[in-house]
Amino acid sequence: MGVLRDWAYAVRVGAFPLIAIIGFATYGLILLGVLLMIIRRWNKRFLRLTFKLHRWVGYAALAVATFHLLLGVSLYV
């Protein structure tokens, strides 16, 4: 857990620590999944493509959110 604790705040990307960047990425992936389903309603041509992409974006969001959770928990353990 010490390595994750060091990564959480010691690694900085611009003005933000790594834990914030991972949080922003998670939010962006969830927002992308929502946008894919909105596009599906507007344009039926992308029906199959948006469903497949929505599933993989969901898996990626779950993986990134789990890493974000591990970074957050490591700060308190």
C-alpha cells in the first residue's frame, strides 16, 4: 500500500496529483458511455456500434474507478 500511497500524491501531472487525474478519467469514461447511448437514440445507423462501444467503455470505467478507489483507500490504510 505504500507504493500506491506514494503514487497518489507524489506523481503529479500538471497541477493535479495522480489520484485527481484518475478521477477525471473515470468521470470522462462514464460521461462517454452516456453520450454513446444518447447518440444511439438520435442516429439509428450506429445502433450496433454504440452498444459494443458502450460495453467496453463501461469495462474501462470500472477498471479505472477501481484503481482510483485503491489509491484513495491506500491513503488511509
